[in-house]
Amino acid sequence: MKLALDIKLATASGDAERIARMTEAVTKLMSEELDSHFRLEEALLLPALKAAGHGGLASRAQVEHRLLRETASALTNPNAPLLESFADLLNGHVQFEENEIFSVARNCLDDETLAIIAAY
């Protein structure tokens, strides 16, 4: 994910201004996009996965959502190590969704539910 790479580059630079911009970008992304994406998954995707016998995947996704929310919420001031932690969590979560969650979902959810989820 581009954001995770941008965070890594900013923190590696040690440039306080870049780190501050990335902190703002993370909090904005969480409030404007990620939180609603997580809520949609938690309302539609994860319960469907649980019902289809994939409760472990759903539980892991919920834990990762919580960790990402908590980490973003803790970014009240620029903090390079915390930004890097967010980047690692986000990158791992995206890979988990793409490699595991979505492949399972394609096999156990109806097309209408998949289309709603894909729209986000």
C-alpha cells in the first residue's frame, strides 16, 4: 500500500515536517475512509464469514481493525515509531484481506453482498 511506503520513507528521513504531514494523513484517512470501511466489513463481511464457518478469519480481522483504530487514535502528535507501527499494521492487514479474507469471501458470499463490499 502506498501510504505504508510513504510513512516508511517519511520516518526514515527523520524530517519532522514530513513526519507531521504523514501523521495528519493517517488521522484523516482513518476518519474519512478506513473507519467506514472497517464498519462495513464488521457489519456485512465478518458476520457472513463467521456464519460460513470462518470465525477465525473474522476474529483476526476484528482484532486488526481495533489495533489500527487504536494506533491512529494515539497519533495526537507526530511520532515516528507509532507511525511505523501503523504502517506495519496496515500493510499486514491489507495483505491478510487480499490473500485470505477476500478469497474465502468469494467462495461463500452471494454476489450482491460482494458488490456492496467491493464498492468500498
